[in-house]
Amino acid sequence: MSDVFKWPVALPECLSVSMDDTIAVLTLNRPHKRNALCDELVLGMQVFFSSIPSNVQGWLFMVPAVTFAQGST
């Protein structure tokens, strides 16, 4: 997998994109909030999905396992 990729449009700091050949890997980066969804994150994901370059053939959503809020208990 390559280093962080420069996406065609600006994404918020809570998201990062890397490329694995023609696959875009979108990673959540809000460990201080256990990667819980927030307006900034959701809007950033909307920007990501509305700006996928034509050379990208697929995407993968990644969340660091140790920093994931999986819902209420």
C-alpha cells in the first residue's frame, strides 16, 4: 500500500486516503473519539465519494480496530 495519497479535493483531518494499486483506502482518523461519526466525518465521506477519480476501480473502508466505537451497550 502506498503512503497517504493526495486526493483531488481536500478532505478533513479525520479522514485519510491511501492507494493500493487502483483501490482507494479510506481510513477514519478520530481516535480521541473512538472514530465515532460526527458531522465533519460524514461530510468528508460525502466529499470522498463524490470525487473519486476515474482511475480508481474500487474502494475500501478502514477503521483502526483499537479505536472503534461499535454502538451503545
